[in-house]
Amino acid sequence: MTNHGAERRFAISLAENGFHSLDRAISVFEQFDSTGAEILLKDTIMFLHHGVELLMKQILVNHSEYLVFKDLQEASRKQMQANELGLAVLFLENPPHTVTFLEAIDRVRAFVRPPELTDYLVADLRELNRLRNQLEHYTIDVDAKEIAKLIASIHSQLMALFEAQLPGIGLATVFTRASVVAEPRVSYCTGFERMFPCLEIGSRRRKPSSVASFALG
């Protein structure tokens, strides 16, 4: 029999958290591609930004868990408190601060030095951060096509980075939505490709590069 009184825990790892946000960005961007409703770009930007930040932190953790902390001296003090309480340091009531989106990118560049994190990708991610900050803190007024172009530009570069730096992380367990968009114009898109389905750029429709093997984990 099911014990309905048993405690149910909500637990999600750093990698799962990041990939879930990317999956949400996929879903919302599909809706934008189908409906053309520009308001959906808000959630696409917010979820994409969140997913990238967490997965950059995962890359740092894989290199050294201490790289995710903004101030190592503060982290050391907090770690001693956590040791006394028998807790993980990030589960303290006032945990040490972790690095921001841009700081995480800078640290990945400096300490991990992945060749996939090019100057072009960094520039695109900085623009994504600028758009996210406008949405998070005030207002925004930009060309929707320019946002679509930015997302398309980020796509192949970002996937190359994550494929190289986060192998075997179990993407198949994260991307559980196997169905494709019903519209024939994007029916070829599978897995992570669905995040950037056949964007209309200029007068020609461009199919994104295949990342099917990455999407299937």
C-alpha cells in the first residue's frame, strides 16, 4: 500500500536544474515559433539565461567546486559553520554567495579554458545577459527578429560547449518530451534542436545544425 503520509522530498541537482530550464526554454520557443506571440520570448530569454548560468556552474564544479563561490574567504567561514551543523554549505540559512552569470562565464574561460567558449559565444551570452537584465529589472523594447537571431547564433556554439564539457550527464532523462512540433516546417527537429526550430532569418529559412546525438545523451 502507498503510504500517503510519507515525506515527499523535492530534490534536484545542479545539472538537472540547468537542463530543466533549457527544456522550458525549448517549450516556450516552440510556442513562439508556432504563434508568433512576442511575449513568449520573455520566458525563452529568462529560462535560457538561467539554464546557461547553472550549466556554466556545473562546468566549474566539475573542475573545482570552490570556483562557484564569489568569495573564497567567506565560503571558508561558512563551510566551518556547515561542518558544525552537519549541513552542506549551500543549505545554510545564509549560504556563501555564488558567482553571477557573467562571472561564471569568465571563470570557465580562465580556469577551464574550453576552446568551444569562443569570443563570439561570449559576446552573444553577454547580449543575452543584457536582455535578461532589462526584463528582470525594468522593461524592454527590441526587435523580436533580432532576439531570434541571437538565440540561433547561441545555439550551435552553446551545444558544442556543453557536449564537450558535460559528457554523459544524462540528457535523455532531462529531455523527456520526444514529440516534435506538429507543423511540417519544423517536423525534422528532434531533441535539443527543437529549441531553435527553422528560424526565419532574412529571406531564407535556415535549419539548425544537427545535435541529435547530444540531445539523446
